[in-house]
Amino acid sequence: MHPLITSLQNPAIKEVVKMRQRSHRDEAGLLIVEGYREVKRALDNEIPIRTMFYCPALYQGKNEPTLVARSAELDVPLLECSEPVFRKIAYRDRPEGLLALCPQIRRTLADLTLPENPFVVIGEHIEKPGNLGTMLRTADAAGADALIVCDRCTDINNPNVVRASIGTLFAVPLAEASTEDTLAWLKARGIRSVAASPHAERNYTEVDMTQPVAVVVGAEQFGLSEAWMTQADELVRIPMLGQADSLNVAAAATILLYEVVRQRGGK
């Protein structure tokens, strides 16, 4: 049996509520992982869980107790919550009764290990956590080896990044760096950068992506910086045949990433 928390004034509960603020998350060095699939992927990828909060009354299926049991075997501190208490700490409108605290992701370019023929995704000035999370989910599905966030505008440890990625945040190596450092890093490793721009002349299907490649996208409001526009190895465009002149950055990334998959034979 684990302690049942019924008071909203419990210190552990108050700490989790404070983590709605980025400053408190950063100070604690923790991120919030909520939901069955998200917690499962943290466990599957051997991400250490510092504390697990659970509420059987909110379980959506029959598999949640298995994750609680797995956590117990790993000596994770487990705190059972009453439904009102769990709803207090939950980010979701429809919580699933599982919430874990894990170490923040703080990875640099030096921490990335790439295969012989790498496939990298780069996002510059990504503003919305949901977009970054969706890009991570696509990067995982397309078999990308890493995702690099350049000159970030959003917190990569935001709970909504975890949620939108459905936990693939823990499966895709994610690093942060400046655009200048990333350009130098790519060139040093012989990785060609293919940057998306509505002003490019070449269609994205016309560029060879079977060799070491980095697909580069920027937020739709401002596009890519001058550094990428002038120093990328290739500029490509996605045809826009309607009234809109650009796609959501996550949608653009999906199209380009699956072009890499297509050219590499789906392997």
C-alpha cells in the first residue's frame, strides 16, 4: 500500500502545482510527464522517474496498474491521490490518473551520437510547445536520429511538449544549440543541410536526401534566419497552390521528413 493523499495542502502536491511555472521546473530540474502513453515511454526508454502520482479512479483502461507496478519494482516513490487532488495537479482536462516527475532534458550537440548515414531534424525559433511536440512525434515515426532546437523560443521541457510528442520526447535524442554552432557542427560532420523556404526555387522532391542530411524548418511567422538562408547547402520549397503562403511548421516538417523516408526506401 502507498500513502493516499487527500489534502490539497500536502507539500508534494503544492510542489507539483508550482511546476506549472517554468522557473520552478527549472529550479527543480524536473519535467512533468502525464498520461499512460507518456509515462510508459519514459519507462521504456529508461528515463528515471523521481516521483509517481497515481489515481485509480481516473484510469482510462486496464494497463495503468502495470506501470505503477513497474515503477514500484524500480523503487520509484509512489503517491496515491484522491480524485480531487489528482485533478489539482493534472494539466489535462481529462486526466488519466498517472503523472510522473522526471529529470529535465538538457542535451547539447556534443551529447549526440549519430550513425554512419545520419538523418537529423532542425527547428529554429519554434514558438509553440505543441509544434515542437508534433515534430518530435514525426521525427520518431520517420526514424530521425536527432532533433536539434536552434535559438529556442519555447521551453523544451514544457509539459505540453511531452503531451504533443506522446512521450517520443524520450525516444528521439533532443539537443539545443545556437544556429551558428549547429551550422559548424553539420559541416564538420559532412551533413548537408536542406532548409525549407517559400522563396526557394527547387522543389523539395528534387534534392537528394539519401546521403547524410539535416532537414531545417523555421516558425511560419518569421521563417528561417538569414544565417540558414545564406549558409544552408540547399534551399527547397513545398508547393503552395492555394491562398496560404506557408504551412504550419510541424506540417512542413512532416512533409520533408517523409520525403527522406521515401528516398531512402522506407528503411
